[in-house]
Amino acid sequence: MAAVVDASTDGLERIGTALADRVRRNMLVRLLDGPAYPSEFAGLLGESRSNVSNHLACLRGCGLVRVTREGRKLRYELADQQLADALRLLAELDLRSCPAHLDRQ
């Protein structure tokens, strides 16, 4: 049983790391629409290319995105359809009635 818990919490930890940052959250949401390139993220998010590169490296390290080389360009996409489905579900959650949200108002 412990091995199952360790495996599932490892995945949650990696997703939590990715979602903990606004830029990475926005990148993941953008990737729900399909593959994208670093220059697109930089323009869309108003971030430097080096900052975008660092965030993409984090997402790769977490195993949430995969990269495909196209000549000199790198194309990023979500690593798994289940991840895309889970992100959509999380984004659709209505947490406005959650007590923690009410405390911040």
C-alpha cells in the first residue's frame, strides 16, 4: 500500500509544483489549446525568453510537458491527455463558496 501512496503523491507533488507559479499555470492553460513555442509564451505572457525557458524546464522536469524539436525551434505540448482532462476539471471548479475564499473577502 505504501508504494501506491508514494507513487500517487509524487505525481501530485509534481503537479503542485507546476501549478504553484502563475506563469506556469498560464502556460499549462495555454497548452490545453494545443502545442506552442517559447516565443509564443513570451509574447502572450509578457515574460522574457529566459524566464519562459526556465519555466518550461520546470514543466519538463515535472513530466507535464514534452518537447519536439522542429529544426531550430522547440514545440511544447502537454505530456498526456489525462493531464489535459485533469487541468480542465481543475480550472472549472467553482471554489467561490469555499470557506478559505470567503475568509479573504
